[in-house]
Amino acid sequence: MTDTALALIELGAVLFVLGMLGRVAGRVGMSPIPLYLLGGVAFGQGGLIELRAAHDFGHIAGEIGVVLLLLLLGLEYTAAELVTGLRRSWAAGLVDIVVNASPGAVVALMLGWGVDGAITMAGVTYISSSGIVAKVLDDLGRLGNRETPVILSILVFEDLAMAVYLPILTTVLAGLSWISGLRALAVALITITLVLVVALRYGRYVSAIVDSADREVFLLTLLGGALLVAGVSSALSVSAAVGAFLLGIAISGSTAHAAAKMLEPLRDLFAAIFFVAFGLNTDLRAIPPVLGWAIVLAAVTAGTKVATGWWAAAREGIRQMGRARAGAALVARGEFSIVIAGLAVSAGAMDGQLTALASTYVLLMAVLGPIAARVVEPAVTLWRNRGRREPQVS
């Protein structure tokens, strides 16, 4: 069998199984993300059958999935709404850093991984998965909820914080001078500032560039522009997700509405592949030795994320149910956490244990996050009614 034939068979099987898993999730009324993740784990390294050809395709397709998820999320909001949200949520962003980065740093120090390991694991436990959160909010129909701007503000703050964190982490792991680190940091901050200025002041021109009455031209221009902006952002040590999100912010009016409608099917396809690709990259054999620590971190940081979202929503005057939804939505960790662990390992700063712990932790949180977002409403309702009793019939 040729390599091409094998790749087509594996990819076709993956997509078919994704469809079946999505159908099962729809029948039981849950998000399909946990099933996509577990399906990827089952056929990844150390799983039932290792799909090497699908793995190669899944990497780049997964990156496209994240770009599309954040692009469509950005299309839901204007640049003015973004700036207003960041101004209101900066305090929540700072609290988010302290309470969610600390557990990872503490565990790394307890395991004897030193300062480098502490800085690395702090990033792993700190940042929520923008891709998973965006997918869950869309699946549950919560994009228009009052607490959603609070959630998005925190996510954007986190992604922008990554633009500061990643150059620092790279400098520390590589043993480079602080001058080199400051140079990389300056480039990242200048890039973000320029993109924000373009989005705020020249968004109408961006919309005019990508808009077209021809659907084919519109799709090619829009998708090509999104990938281009994401790639350039990533090359400049800024998150590709941030680049895609800000491009979505810059596109406004009828162009944004038409773009969202056109890209939704592509987003759903590539987002599903992203979650499977993440599972394919998780080695089942590395999980047992670090499972205990991963569970401890998952329990602690799930609570700290819920507390962060609750507090941030409360500051905006949102009621209890909205506060709970905001906290639960932020629980999932994902793509950034794995990228951070990969940087540490590729730099030779850590052994395989850090990657194993990070992968196991992220897998747990990526499964727990969508479930928490789904069950938070009935859980809060049950808690509210815990003291009530049904009237007795005489």
C-alpha cells in the first residue's frame, strides 16, 4: 500500500469516527470535545493503533483549527468592546496570573525541577485554552450571555500575557542574556500595539480588503489573511491565536457577519481535528507515573479558575449563575500549555517527566473543562434548592 493511500484511509477513518462521536455527544446532550480528545488518545502514541499518517496531517490542521476558532470569536466583537473589556478586567487578569500560576510553580519546586521548571509549570497551569473555551461557548449557545465578555477579556489578557511570558521563558531556558530577552519582548509588545492600533482605527479598511461579492474570492482572501496574520504573529513571538482574534476584531459590520457564516463549517471541521491531534500527541505510557500529581494540580487549578471567573464576573454586577458559568468556562487548559512544556524539553532544560505531567494535566483539564461548563447550571440550581422541601400533601 502506498503512503498516499494509507494517509487517505487513516484520515478518512478519523473524520468518520469524529462524525460518529459528534452524533453520540449530541444524543446525550454534551460537548463532543472530551470524546474527540479521548479518541485521539486511543489512537496516539501507546494507544490501540498508532495513526502515523493522520498524525502528520493533524498537526498543521490542528493549528488551522485554533486560528479559525479565535478568528470567529473575534468576529463577534468590535475593537471598542475589546478595549473596554480589557480596561474593566485588568485586575481580574492580574489575579488570574497569581492564583493559577502559583500551583504549577509550587509543584515543580517540590519535584526538584528548580527555577526553570517552576517558571515552565507556572505557565502550564496559568493559561486557559482559548480554542476549547471558544468551542464550548459556541456549542452551548452562550456567546451572547452577559458573562461572555468577561470570559473573553480574561482570555485575551492571558494571550497577551503570553506575548510577555514566552520571550522570558525562552531566554531563561536557553541561558541567554537579559539583553536578548528584552529585545524579543520589545518586538512582541510593538507587534501587539501595532495590531491593536490597526484594529481600532483602520478596521473599516481591513473589512474592505477582505470583502468580496464572489464567495470563492471572499473565502480565499479571508482564510489566507487569517493564516498570514497568525503566522507572522507566531514568528514575532506573539500568539497565533492573538493574531487571529485581533484580525476578527478588525473586521466589522456586514463583512463580519458574512465571514462568520462562511467560515463556520470550516471551523467545526478543523477544530475537531485540533482536539484529536492533541490526543494523538499524548503518550498513554507516560501517564501512570505522573497521574497523581496531575490529579492534584487539576483539582486545585480547577478551583482557582472557577474562583477567578466568579470574582471577575461579580465585579461586573453579574448574578450568581453567570458568575458560575464564567468560572467553569475558564477551567480547560490546552494548546498553550503543551507548547510551553515542549519549549522546556526542546531546550534540554527538563527531562521527559515535565512533558508527561503537562500532557496528563492538560488532558484532564481539557476533558474536565467542557464537562464543567455543561453541568455548572444544574449544579448551581441544585445548590440553590438544597434547603427547600416539597410541600406535604395533607
